[in-house]
Amino acid sequence: MMEVHQFNVKSLEQTCFEVLKDNICPENCIGLWQFAKSCYIPILFQLKYEAFHFICENFEEVSLCEEFLQLEVQELADILGQDDLTVTQESKVYQSVLRWINHMPEERQGAISTLLPKVRLGQMDKSYITDNVLNNDVVKTNPESHLFVSDTLKVMSQPSLLCSESGINNTLFCRRLPNAILLMVELYSKTMEAFDYRTNSWITVHIYPSLENSMTHLFFYNTVFLGGYFYILGNGLLFTSPSDRMWRFNLVTHTWQEMSPMKESRSSGSVTVLKGYIYAMGGYWNHTSRRTAERYQPDINQWTFIASMNEGRIRASCTTLNNKIYICGGQSNRELNTAEYYNPDTNQWTLITPMGTPRCDLGVVTYMGHIFAVGGNDGSRHLRSAEAYDPVTNTWYDVPEMVHTHWNFDIAVMNKRIFVVSCHTKNRIVECYDYTTNTWSVVFSCMDHRNERVKCCVISGLPNMAEYCSPYKPIIPRTQV
């Protein structure tokens, strides 16, 4: 990378960056972060961000790797201090600190006073703190840390002390932020809502009374998240009035901007993001389903055509896996069970084994290295069923059925679970699938005045992430005494 930068070969620099980014894993993310920090090459600033975001998002796995034990104390403190550090339990953070100290105990024992305040003790069980933190030998032999833990326990017993001069940082009692949230825009009502998986709740984050009228009339639109922006691709009110327009919303400055239109108008097309590009495929035009596809390059605000699909598709769904785009199902002259993938390196579409069930208005998402196709309609009924595709064997297999039937819904992966959101039958439902239990469960349900299709997408990595989450305030949990 250094040699490529020295000779100013920009295209090769970008290629090297893409290779490094695509190969970030728990075993090498810390080394890549440290390497990117030490170099003053502009393109590596993004690699530094990507690697650090990976560390925070996969902290529990990363903390078990060899590189973790080689961190400098301030580097570890910077990681542990992140609001969006993803952990199932705060005790995992404390255990990682002990693992790091015990790797070189004589040299690192004193670091406990720097690292322990980064652990959100107030989110841990009181009995766990008493048994495993206060009575730990490393903590007991460090007077500053021992007093810190004792003071925290006092606040947990007397929450009123939190607002007094106790000297305890309120952050110790705040939940960590989710590493991602699900954002849904309701154009007709001119509102934007976010779903926080930590609390399984929706919050209204923005209201736009001045939203452009041409946007509020959209119905068959798509949304994607790319580069800190939330994009809306307009697809018209009806099949008979498709749109080629696209807008983007700056999630930091809260401003809308209309971007270059697509090459073709598409109603009920499919949209996804791959390697910094937005792809739009299929859709309805002039009483026929399109085979055409195109992609958008944000830095030059321009759409270009790519190869056409093997089959025209409307009301299909797509995702990305292993640097390829997979599109499944949909409708042409009939409900489709066919599926295919696009390889941007060769600009070619390739058919794969068909799904077991024809599905239009379905949800397709990548999860645990497989492609999941969920719900939809087979031409005669709405579906609860789901199936998954293994790209290694080119085969589909059944997965458990959802709790409810879903169509005209959206689907996403957060916190290593699949989330399905629908608003038909005037009831907003969120259910999720967890591979560890191999089951679906409803995590949110309430009456909703709307009876319409839902489009939402996952956002992450924003500097103002707290703005899109449930209120960020100290919470002292109930504890076992």
C-alpha cells in the first residue's frame, strides 16, 4: 500500500483499499486499524474507520483473538469507551479487561484504574459486581479502583446519589448505543421513525412539514443507506406512473437533496448497495416487467447501465453476498421462483437453483453467509414460510415459518438477527429470527392507522447516532441483592 501511494497510482490504491476492507475479520481488524492509524495516506483514513467500526461491532469475538492482547492501554481504553460497543452483556467488557491484564500481569495491573471506568458497571448485576469485581485481586490491590467500585455499588443501592456530588460518571449507568438502527420514512405523514433493537421500540426522530409534494405522493419507492446518507428512489403512485427520481437525506444536517434521476423509470423495482454503488434492477414500465439494471456512483452523481438480468422482475427482493448481488422471486407473467446473481467484476448475471416456492412481495436478506427468502405471495395466498440458499452447494432449504404472514414488508439484519417489519392489516408488527434458537418471535406489535407497504433500511456509524435511538439516559436496573 505504501509503495502504491508513493507512485500515485490512484486506481491501484482504491483496489488495495477494497481488498483490505473486504478481508477485515476478528483476527486481523486490530492490526489493520493500527496500520491505518500510523500512515498518513488519505484512503487509509477510511480503512481506519472501517476497521475500528468492525472492532466495536464484533467486540466479543475480537476480544478473544491474539491481536487483542497486544493492544496498548490507551487503545483499549478508546475501544471500551465507545458508546456503540456491541456486547450481549456488560460483564463481557469487564472480562476482556481481565484477560488483557492477565496476559502480562506484572506490567499491566496498574492499568485497571484506567480501564475499569470504561466498563459500564451500572449496567451489570449488583451481585456480579460484588462477587467478581469488588473481590477480584487486581481490583482489591488497586485502592483507586476498589473505591471506584464501592462508590458505584452505593449509587446502585441509593439511585438518588447519581444526581448528587457522588463523583460517579452518569455514563456508567447508560446503556450502550446500538451499533445500528432500522430507519423508516413515512412520506405521506412526512415523518421518520427509528426502531431500536435494544428496547424493541419505535421513536419519531424527525417531522418534515415542508417535505416536497412530489415525494409525499410516492408509494412504490425504495430506500437504501450509503455513505451517511439515506436515499429514496421514487417509483410512483401506481404501476402506471413509475418514477425515475431520487433524493437523499443527510442524517447529520437533516437536509434533503434531489440527485440525478435513474436512466429508466421503475415501479416496484429492487434496490441494493454494493461496494459504494447503488444498484436498481427490474421494475414495471409500459405494462411489462423490466430486465434492465443500472448503478449509481455517488461521487460523480451519475447512473450507468449494467448488464440486463436473465428475467424481467417486479416486486422482487435482493441482497448482497460475497461481492455479488442476488435477486430472488418477483413477478413477470407469473409469480417467480427463479433467482440469479450479478458479478460486477464480469458484468454478468447467472441463474442459480430456483427457490422451492414462487414468491413476490417477499423479503430477501443475507444472514450467516446464506441468502434468506422470506414471506411474500405465491399467487394464491400470503406466506409465512421461509427458505435459505447455500451458495456453496447451490441449494435451498426450509427454515422455520414466521409467526405471521407478511407481504409488502421490509427485512434487515441487526445484532445478528433478522428483523421483519410490516404495517398491513392496520397493525405494525416487528418479528425477528435468531439462528441460535432457530425460531421467530414477535418483538413489537401495535395498532397502526396505515395499511401500506413498508420500506426501511439499516443505518450505522453516524456521529449523531444517539439522535436515532431510544433516549440515552442513566438507567439503574433492578438488581439481585
